[in-house]
Amino acid sequence: MTGEKVKVLRYRADKCVGCRKCEKACSKVHFKVEKGGDRSAIRIMKAKGDWWEKLPEAVRKGLQGASDGEAEGKYVMHVCDQRGLCIDVCPVAAITRKPTGAVWLDRKRCVGCLSCIGFCPIDAMRRWEGEIEPFKCISCGSCVRACPEEALYMEERDVEEIKEVVHHRMGP
Amino acid sequence: MLKGQVPPEEYETGNTRHTWDIEELKKAHEVLAEVGYEKGEIVRGYAGKTLYVNLSTNEIKEKPVTEEMKELFTGGKGFGLKLLWDGINKDTKWDSDENELVMSAGPLNGMTQYSGLGKCLSVTISPSTGLVCDSNAGGYFAPYMKFSGFDALEVQGKADEDVIIFIDGIEGKVSIEKAPLEETNAHLLSEQLTYLYAAEDTEKARQMVTVVSAGKGAEHSYWGCLNISFYDLRRKVPRLKQHGRGGLGAVLRNKNIKAIVARIEGFDGMADDPADISRIAKVGEKYNREMRDLDRFQNNMRQVGTGNIVEVMDAYDLLPTENYRFGSFPKASNLHSPNFFEYFTKIIPDGCWYGCTMACAKAIDGFEIRTGPYKGHKVTVDGPEYENAAGCANMGLWMPEWVIEWNFYCDTYGLDTISFATGVAYYMEMYEYGILNKERCGGLELCFGNFEATMELMHRIAVGDEDEFVRVAAKGIRRMKDWLIANKWGEQLLIEDCGMEVKGLEYSEYVSKESLAQQGGYGLATKGPQHDEAWLIFMDMVNNQIPTFKDKAEALHYFPIWRTWFGLAGLCKLPWNDITPADNAKTFSPAKIPEHVQNYADLMSGLFGKEVTKNDLIDQSEKVYNFQRAMSVWMGKGRREHDHPPFRSMGPVTKMEYVSRQDRYDQELEEKLGHSEDDIEKMTVDQKLQLIYEYRRDQYEKLADAVYYRRGWTQNGVPTPQKMASLGFGGYTAMLEMLQAAIDADDADGKNVWYGDYGADEEVPCDDLRYWENDGLVQEDYFDE
């Protein structure tokens, strides 16, 4: 059975000060190190200069805190939103929706094919250079608890409402 | 199914379920030989040894993969040819005891980070051609064989009774086992053996088993194909990919092999031991994003697979219809891809190896069979792919459900859909002309469009029907031509010209009449007329990018060599050009798809841990390409006369074809042959046919002149010892001497001359008739930007 509800990570841009404690908490969960950065599923970015032009379109689609690039000097957040399109592209069914509704990748079943990375519509499936298996936000809430500014919170949504299925029509 | 995100355990195919007493099947197995082995480590893509099994003596042994072997042959088909060269002799026939079936992986084979990295490359002496036939197929066999410890499997000899060769990558054992009770037909046999050999009763364990099999049809036909299974976690059935061309399945059954099975415990994305996974992953991620963003705007491979081109071929007059007489047909819209899209199960990832995001291995679930032994069963059907739909167009079978059923039975009986369709289309045309009739066809009304008769012929082949027509039909067009001519049932030239085979192998499903380059792509292909060496129709006919003989020769030098490379590395060709980067059209040579070629150079560099350039890939391939042609010369079928296509592939054979495209051919008479409009008006169709016939045959000779010259071969199509030596085969003395003897014999017969009829204003490829006495290599940068 998969869950009908899912907790999705949300962001209050006005409260974030860019301390990145959330990233460190996240990398602790995934890699047992408080490094953040490319070992974190949640990413905080500073909007400055030509940052918007440099971002791949898919990343832009998933940003919270700046939908149109108008965020000069502020911080923006990018993370998986549990839509689960990746579930149906995994050839070994290593990605499943758990009873909590969150989308998980079982690293023991994963064969490192990177299909999920390529097909994530917001480029939120991540891979750290040192490993071949990807990782993603599992809605564990560690970042929410780690944020001193209350800039992060969990929002409960209906799975049916947010889920997205991989493209399966002919043509666009 | 349409809602998506369904957990695998909840997927339902609606197929008929089978319950077998697996224990009873297992109990009947008698182990004839068993050898344990050290699994060893895979190093930079190579397991470092090959497996030799002799079924006559029950010998099982390992052979080392040497550095020289890697250097000269790279892997995959290269290893296959090398082992075959060492194992057979020039007179070996397909059913000789010493003929070998060699199945190989390739260094990049088994990686998962890029699309199409799981192809098995197999070679053997073909019953159809008497030559080396190479064929590639997806499915899990090649990677699992490699993960079990072997870069290739070489099977020689014949068993007395049906056996299974079992490569146990978990226990580190290879065995030959008598297996009397299992089914022979592939869809059932694969399922039985998947359950029988799975290490435990779990889906995961079943996914780690792969089965190579043929089917009942392969026991009685030269069209026998091999099926390679890949267990589908969601559908919970082993699905099948085919080594279609050349009769590999016939060889398997002739050796009394029921199946070859490999199993492993598991693997991960690093199983091939890449030196620089980051470099590989970067390329893979980029490519997968390309697939995400562009496929739906380009080919819809993810939605309908290769069938997407049925409508394209139909629109460009290239869809073979009624034995290649026409290139389009009003009813063809029945077989356009949207009709199959309706049937395909959607959303499920359909790669035939992990990580292939092109995922063109579409399948239909719960399809109810209407004829034959499985009537009433509901089954999963792999495909139809383009060739299957187009093959049915060739036979005039215009209903999608006919295509699907025919496709299912071809697979499970182990029959090559391409050869079957091209063959039967020819028989149907002969039937139309009265050269064949109901009586001569063993009671079958084998006219175009007769689905029942087509299926009955197939079922009769599968049960080994003794009727003379059925037996000859099952051996293919070449034997049918000989039979028709021997019986004096028709005009010899018509019988020869209509039957689409070269070297004894049936054509694949494209009309090459209006593309001289593609006529060469088919006629000059080493193993016989399959489009995997060159598909130049658009470049040549539609876009007019290669107008001169020299241009066409360059294309027929580069593309066959480049396409050969996929077979060396253990890869599928489709991800190279069935999607193109957004800016591909702006590159210096869009047909080469330079960015994707660079991807492959990056993958190989990342695996080996040393820089491999695009030109290096071509160099690897040119060696093996020439080696295979040299083997054809050795086996007596590697000369110009063996590269001659039937006229049906070059132009109109019959008046009906001429009249159906009269404007085109009249225009050719005027523009190319210089006849005035008035003259043309006065000519009969027969006279016009004759003129086109002579002109186009001469054009083909000129093309062959230019291509052999470009390849550095003699005018009679023989690679020289000089060329082979400069490619690195200097140590292959026996081969070099054999080639020299062939050239000397041609010299004595005056065969090393230009074959085209060159006018005063036309140039021969080279003034020096003995140009090939040099080293025969034209070194150059193929990617000069």
C-alpha cells in the first residue's frame, strides 16, 4: 500500500538567511557527514548576477522563493516535491512511494542507471560524485528541525493532487 | 495501468497463467559435465577470459583474453570473429560439427549509465549464406555472462539429445545438462527456466536469470532466430529480444541446445569497473535529459518504439509493399504507429537493458491468440517493431492484430520476422504470377494478404511438415529460387530478379530502388542485406547530400565501419541516431551526429581510464570490418559477384512497377539517359524497362568500383594483405597468404579491372589499376571540424 497523503517540503524565502544548516542536516541523513552542498538533497542558492540565466530550465521550474528570477540578493530553495515521476522510469523498481507518501530510492536495488536523474522534470534527483546511486529528499524533516529561522516547513498534500506520471503520449 | 506509479506487485497483465511442476522438470535434468571456475574480477570492462564448451566431447574450459586480442578486436563481434577464425575452417558449414556459436559482450556492455549498453553480439556460420553471420540482440544474456566471469561463450560440437548449458555466476560453475521435459517454444521455455534456475522464489532472483533459446520453428528452418530473455519485474514474465538475422537459432537447435542460461546474484552500476565513473555519469545524465526533452518531438521511441517510422517510410515511398514492388499503399495507414500505440502497455519502463531510456522495447499484454497451438491463450507480445509491421506490409497483411499474432509466433517458434516476411512476400508474388499455385504450395493459398495461409505455413514449418514446398519455403528465398528454376515453373530472370536476397540472406524492410547508395548499403554488406551496416536513403535520395560516386563511396566507407563499432563495444546503435541533440543540424556533419559519437568516446575513455578519441573508435572498427570481409573471401563468398543485388532492389522489374511510377522513370530516361520526350513517347514499357535495367546495373558497378577503391580493396572486392597488415594483422600469416592467393587468382582471370562502363566524360576511381598494392589505407580525420 502506498500513502494517500504526503509531506512536501516548503520554504519561506523571507525568513532564510542562507546559513545552510538545512543542507548539513540533510547530508548527515544521506551520507553521515555534515558537509551539505552536493551531498544534500535540499539546496539553498543565492540569487545574484546572472544566476538565473545559468540555471537549467528544469531547475528553474522547481525553485521555491523565485519563480521568475526576480530575487536579486535573496536566497532560493530547490528540492524534490514528491511528485514521483521517477517511480515509473526506474527499471529495477528501486523507487517507490512509501506508506508515508514520500518517494524513496532503495540504494541496494539501484543499478546506477541515472534514468531518474535524467527524467526528473525539476532536476531534483541528485548524485554525489563519489557514488553512482542517486539520492533524493525523503521528507524526513531533518532540515526543518535544523533551521534556526523557521524558514522550512512540511506541508501535507494529497498524493493524487501532486503526482505526475512520466510522459506516455505520442508527440508533445 | 494508465494511472502510473503502480507498485510492481500490483501490476496485472491479464495473461494466461501457467503452473508447472518445476521440481519434476529439474529432476529430469542429467548433468553430463560440470566444471567449477574462479570468477575473477572484471577489470575496465573485461572479464579477461572466454568460455569454451564442446557438446560432442562435453569439454568445458576457459581461454584467456590477451592484450593483443583486445587491441585488435576490441570485444563483442570482434572477439566472436577471432574465436571463429581460430575454431573453424574454410569449408565449415552451418551444420558441421566444428561450427561454433559465439556469443559475446564487449567492454562497455553491462554498464547502465547510458542508453543501449546491453547488446549481445553473436556470430556463427549461417545456414542461409554459408558465411559468418553476425547478429545483435538486447536482453540480459551478455551482461550476465560477463558478470559471471566471461567476455564470450564459444560453443562447438553437437549434443546427442537436448541439453541446456548453464553458466552459474553465483556458484561459479558451468554445466551441460540433459533437459528432456521442458517446452521448446521460447515464451514458455524461458518462463520455465527462469523459475527453474532462479536462486530463490523471488522476483529479484528471477530478474537475475536470463535464457537464450530458439523454438520449434528453428528446428526446421534456416530462418531460426535466437531469443534472449529479460525478466520484466512489473509484467512478471521473461520478455524476449531476438538475434534475428542469419539463422543463429537454426544452429542452436542443430546442436541440440534447448537453451543457454546464465544467472547472477546481483550487480551494481560499477560492475564493469570503470576508471572514471564521473565522466561516464555526466554523459549519461546529459543524454537522459535529452531523451526527456526531445524524444516526444522527434521519434516517439519511448511511446511506440521503432514502429514510429512506418508512416515516414510510407510517406517517402520506402515502405516495402507486396514484395517491394511498391513503397507505399493506401491500406498502409492501418499499420502506422498510432494503431500499435493503442495496444502497447504504457508508462512501464521498456528498456531491454537497465538504464536504456530510449526504451523502445514496447510490449502488448494480455493479447489473445487466435490460431495455432496457443489459440485462446493470453500472452505478452514483444513488439511489433518497425521491421515486423513493414514485413507484414510486404505480405499485404494490413491488420494490426495480424501483425501482432504473426510477430508472437515468429518469436516463440524462433523464426526471424524479417527473413520470414521477405521470403513469404516473394512466394506470394510468385503465387500471383502463377509460378506457384495452391497445388505447388502444399494446399496453401499463399496470395498477398492471406493471413490464415501465412500462419498455417508457419505452424506447418514449426511441426516439421514434410511437404516439399513447406520444406523449401523454410529454407528461404535462395533455395526457393533454385527450386522454381529447377522445376521450370517460370522465367529464370523474373524468378531471380524478384526474390530479395543477396548471398542467400533475405533483405530487411526498406525499398532501396531510388537510392543507389542504399543499394550498395544492402548489396555490399558483409553478412548479407541487412541495414545495420548502412542506412543512407535519406542522405542520398531525400536530402541529396551525397550526389557523386565519390560521396556515396565515402558514406559507404564511413557508416558501415562506424556502425560496426557498436557491435565491438556491446552496444545498441539506436541511441546514436534515433534521437539527435537539439543543435545537431548546425554541426559540420549532421548525419554523423558528432556530439553522440563524442559521447561514446567519453564512455570508453571513462571506462578504460585513458583518452579514446572519436577517430580511435573508427580505427578499432576498421580492423574488425576488414577482418570479417577477409573471412568471407576465405569462405568463398567475398567477391564482387557475391555483392550483386537482385534487380527488384535497384529498380522496376515488372511493367506494373514501371507504370506505377511512370513519371519518375520517364524522367530518368530523359535526364540521365538523354532520350527525348518524343522518343520516350514512342517506346513500349518493355523497351523502357530494358533501358532502365541496363543503366541502373551499370550505375551499381560504378558504385562498387568507387566503394572498393575507397575501402582499399581490389576491384573484385578483396581486402589486400597490405591493408590487413597495416591494420595490425601482420601476424595472421595464414590469412594474408589466403588473401594474396585470392588476388593472384583474380589477376590470372583478369578480374582486377574497373567494372563500370565509363563514358568519355566520366572518371574511373583511379587511373592506376593496381592502386591496392600500396598499403591500402587512407588515413584521415573523420571529424575534421
